[in-house]
Amino acid sequence: MNAQAITDAISVLAEYKGFFGDYIDVPMPENDPRQLPKAIEYKGQVYGLSGHNTDLGKAAYATGKKVAIQTR
């Protein structure tokens, strides 16, 4: 799996630190969690999906969440 480059896809709503490291919040496409990528790349780091909130229409990604990354 390749991490989706967030700068090409959606805007970052917030950046903060938390339990699993650095976090970013992003808007959820069509408020549908099934459309969320499992990982995204932002500022040279891979962030794994940490959670989502359909009431607020956003998802959280964290650097400390383990994700599979395709290697050569």
C-alpha cells in the first residue's frame, strides 16, 4: 500500500500531539468513513488512520499508528 499524499487530496484541519504521537485532522469525504485511506503522507511522515467522527465530518491520523507500507 502506498500512503496517499495529503497535499494532493485534502486540507489539514488541525495538527496536534496525542497518545500515538503527532496527529492531523482531515475532512471526511462525503462523511463516509469507508472512503478514508488507511494511511496518508504529510510533511514526509506516514500517518495511520486513528479514528473518525461522523458528527463532525472529520478523521484523525497519527504517526504512531502502525500501517503496512509497500517496499521495493
